[in-house]
Amino acid sequence: MPQEELQELQLERLKSLLIRVYNNIDFYRDQFDAANFDPYSVESLDDLAKAPFTVKQDLRDNYPFGMFAVPKDDVVRVHASSGTTGKATVVGYTKHDIEVWGECIARDIVSCGGSSQSVFQIAYGYGLFTGGLGAHVGGETLGCMVIPMSSGNSKRQIQLMQDFETDILACTPSYAMLLADTAIEMGLNPAKDFKLSAAILGAEPCSESMRKEIERKLGVTVVDIYGLSEVMGPGVACECSYQTGLHVAEDHFIIEIVDPKTLLPVPDGEWGEVVFTTLSKDCSPLIRYRTRDISRIVPGTCECGRTMRRMDRISGRTDDMLIIRGVNVFPSQIEEVITGFSEVAPWYQIVVTKQGPMDYVELKIEVVPDFDFDEIRKIENLQNRIAAELKSNLQIAVKVRIVEPKSIERSEGKAKRVIDLRKAGASND
Ligand code: DLL
């Protein structure tokens, strides 16, 4: 659909959405009234900027069902975040919401080369987390042969991947890497022995060098899929096989990029916090939801011919930025530097503590299995070289500690890359 038509569709959907949330969700009625925002006055997409933002705490305050816009009878499914730092955030879906979700993910499977003939193996966790069941509905909508593995049980995953001739794999990037390494340990060459053509990986950041490493080991094209449970789950945006940014499902979501301090929109191409308004959701619609994720609109159009605008890969979250001796840095920037060293494996952990008002960072990195771990001098040399590279690239002083292969805990879902010990009881939720 040409962008102009797409924007007309967005406006039509936005107008009815604003009136719907005003009439059906007490929270939005109060918010709009308090902000003097009249949902009936909206005449252009720009008017959305007059509406107030929604944040995660609003969902927690209205736990469990206070943000539902439909009666409980119409709800066919709920998902929820883990809620380790407070109450969980609960999101509900009507039958129609699930259909829209299925359509979004079906498009994503097609855009990385899949079809109804694909064998689609899902190794995202099934359950309250949206990864597994979200990908599942997409695969079935498209008519793929879906293998609902959930995460874990890596050897079995690998066996079925071979026996069932899986061609598309969906899981987190860190789990894809673990599956590749496990297959190699089992004496296989996944790039040759598997029929995999693409992997749809998301739910956590993945640097460009990590992506290349997964592509090389598995012999696939990796496309990045993005989403968050509050807004729907996976499929809010996804790359096509051109890998030049994630096409936002703009018929169902309006994306805005705002300056996280001033909350004013930034021009296309500039980085800022991603904000979404859900246009089609019946049960859990959100107006201007602040994701805390940092991205930008990729200017121009994609060679694939899709007209939906692209957001760049997530560079970090406003709440995972570290300030190391006054320098701002995101974990993804650290990953980009360390994965450039051939002696180390892409398994690392950033341990953050406080020294006075400053963040103190220790970086634990595993070496590759054939590295001679007994040679202290070699280890020290490697530590120094990595520290020097981090200093010259990112201007940060970090204590690098090389650790033995397999000593960092493997993840079957989202990897825990940052251990933040600054506040007791703090977590990344
Ligand atoms: O992670 C939904 C999902 C499942 C997306 C499967 C993709 C694939 P939550 O658990 O609510 O939902 O976590 C959402 O994860 O705000 C981002 O910070 C991060 N995230 C999700 N996708 C990506 C990605 C799912 N492609 C939070 N790149 C989001 C970087 C991502 N970060």
C-alpha cells in the first residue's frame, strides 16, 4: 500500500481507537481529561502528539485487568511479563487480536523467504512469554508445518531439525548460538547437515558481528524480529531478507521516536526512544506507549518494495545505559567490540557495581574452546588487548576477565548479559 494510503488508514483507525479507549478504559478517560486532550478532536496523525504517554507503571497500577477495553468474556488469551520488580503486566487478546498477530508474523515469515511449505521450528519459550505462542499463531496462519518445540532440550531440537528438515528456526539469538555450538559438539556441521535457510531471531539485542557468526555457523539468513508483550509480542516489526532495518507493521501500529528527555518527536533518521500506539488491538490497546527501547526511523525506502517504514535495530534501552567514569555506553556497544576478537567466544557477562557515584564494570568473557587456557601470559595479554580496544573505541575503562569455555551460564531464552549489583534486588524487568 502506498505510504499516503497507509497514513489514511492509520488516521481512520486512530480516530476510532481514541474514542474507544476513552469510553471503555477509565485510566484513559482520566488521563485524557487531565491532559485536556479531546479524543473527538483528532483530525490528523500529528494530533496524536497532543495525547499523553502511557508507561509500564500504568499497566502495573491497573493490574490485572484494569486496562482491558472489552469484557472478560471476549478475552481468549492472556500473556504477562515476569514481574520480578513489581506486579506483572498483563495483556489480553480477543479472537480478533490473535488473528492480527498471526497475520503480522505470517508476513514476517514470508519476508525472510518462507511460505506455506516451510517447516517452522519454534524454540522460543511457550507460556506467558509471548515468543512461543506468538510465533506459533503466525506459522499456522501462513500454513507452515509448525514444530512447537519451546525452548530447551537442545539435542532433541537438533535431532528434529534434521529429521523434519526444518527450514526456518525461530528463537532468541543467544539460543540460536547455543544450538549451533551444541550441534557442532555433536559432530555435525549445521551449515551443511541442516536444511535451514532462515532464522527469525529476536527478544534480545544481537550485535551485527554476533548475527554474522550465527549465520556462518548455521548457514542461514538471520532476520531480526522485534516486539514487546505490552504492545502485542513478536511481530511489531521485522526485517526482510535485505536486513536494512525492521519494517514496522504500520497498519496496526503507529511508531514515534521521541527524545527521552524532552519527549518531543525527533526528525526521521535521529535516534531516540521508541513509542507505539496500537491501532487494531481490541482488548489491550495502548496510546503512545514508551518502550524505553532506543532506535530510529531508517530514512528512505527498502529495496524489497515493502512500503512500511523501517526502524533500526535496537541499540539499547534507556534503562540499560551504563555510565562508566562519566562515559555513557550500552552493552550492545561492548558486545560489538569484543566479538571482533577471534580468541573469544560470544559468551560474556557485564557485572556492574558501584564505586562511589560511578559504575564499576567487570567484563567476563569466555575464550574459544581451543584456546590454551593454562598459559597465564597469553590470557593477560588478551585481557589487556581487549581492555585497550574498549578504551580506544568507547573511551571506557573496564576490568576484563577471561574465563574458561562454558563457565558462563547458557540461556535457552533471553541471555542475562548484564548483572547489575548496583541496587540490591534490582533486575532488568
Ligand atoms: O521479547 C517479545 C518477543 C518475542 C520479541 C520473540 C521478539 C521475539 P518482552 O518479553 O515483553 O517481549 O520483552 C520486550 O525485549 O522492549 C526490547 O527491550 C527487547 N527486545 C525484543 N525484541 C528485540 C530485538 C518480547 N529484536 C523487550 N532486539 C523489548 C533487541 C529486543 N531487543
